[in-house]
Amino acid sequence: MIEILKKLPKTNCGECGELTCMAFALQVSNAKRNLTDCPFVEGENSEETSTKSVKTLEDNYGRVSAELEEKARQINFKESARSIGGHYENRDGRETIKLQLMDKIYEMRPEGLFQNSEYCKDSWTKIIVYDYLTRMGKQPLSGDWVTLGCFRNTASHVKAFHKKSEEKIAEAFNHNIDGLKLRCSQFEGREDQGKITADYVCRFNLLPRIPLYLCFWEADEEYQASCKLFLDSNAEDYIDIEYLAYLVESFVDLFIG
Ligand code: SF4
């Protein structure tokens, strides 16, 4: 945390949504915020420092994913698969859980997470999947749509989340709702009538029990297009909400290409 703090301007300006740079550094060290959420890191640092920052982030992800892997290997596979909507298999006493994360299929084995029979080396992916598996969400999805800011302790994320996800989609598909619809179908999105009145609403499953609802309002002569992303109000039972914010942002990056 101290190493991360050294890279911040320490002005406690609050732009990142945290009250102090130290609070932000603590979140980054726990792999719950991204260093780039501080708008002053990139511009103020030399290339060498930026490289070190990325290295520090990777170290954090590696440490957190190793801790979660330890927990995930101890779970009851059958019970976890049932709770999180994974596919459980037991072949000659060897248990596995298959599940889809965004557009890829992963397999949880007693040794850890695999993709296409290769051990998954991406720490971020492992953090998301291990957290999802170990939480073993109990509450059924409520069907109530809420924004990220409705969950506890997310105030600091809302601004960055809006900028990195909702604004990006609105800008990318401004005056191009047909392009948006095409992209949604390429990502296996299902058009949804939804609970919100919008020009277009689409549902995606980021994980089997983590739906994401995209609502889009077309541009007109007066206003630019706008977008709002909604989650199920019980999503927190299935995944740490800060990891979920990352997951949505990554999905948007992939979606926009
Ligand atoms: S935006 Fe950067 S400088 Fe401002 S409080 Fe957050 S971490 Fe500190």
C-alpha cells in the first residue's frame, strides 16, 4: 500500500471518489480499484514509473488471486456449482465445475482454474471466478434492476464506472443504434423489454448468475446518445461488488473493441 501511495500526488483531491490518497492506495493494494482511476497518475509519471505501477498492480492481482485460489480449492464443488449456475461433473471421483465468464468457458479443477485444458494465468480472471465460486450465492436473482451506486460502499466507484462504461458505449454508438444492436447480438445479448423505458434494452450474462442490462437512448437533434447499465439487486450475494465493477468495465472494453 505504501509503494502505491508513493506513486500518487497525495493531494487528497477526491477526484477518484475516495476521501484520501491513502484510502485509494489501500483499495488498489487489495485489487479493488485500478491505479488508473486516479487521473493524475499517468500524466505525472515517467515511462519508467508507469511500468513500475503496472508491475505493482500485477503483483497485487497475483497475491489476491493466490489467496482466493487457496479458498476456492477447498469448496464443495457440487454445492458451489448448484448455487452459481455452473455445470458440475464427477468422473471417477474427479470433480470439476464448468462455467462461462463473458465469452469464454472456464473449468474449475481441484488444482485451480483452467481454460482449454491450460492453467489460467490471468490473475484478474482468477480473482473474479474464485470469488464467484467461493461466495456460493444463496439468494435467487430478484429481477430488480439497480445501478452500481445502489450497492453499499460504491460511491467512490460511480464516477469512474460511468466514465469507463456507460459514457464509452454512448459515445461509441452515438447516432448508430443499428450498430449497437448488431454488436449486442454478436455478444449473445438478448433484447429485453425491461423495466426501463429506453430505445433499446439488452441483457447479457457476464457469469451464469450475473446479468447485465444495457439501456440505450438514441441521439436526437438536442441530445447525444446516452447509456445506463443495470445489475440485479442481489448481485452482491454472488460476487464482490468492486470486482463486479471491474468485470463490467472489462466487458465494455471488449464490447467496444
Ligand atoms: S484522485 Fe488521485 S490524487 Fe486525488 S485523492 Fe484520489 S488518489 Fe489522491
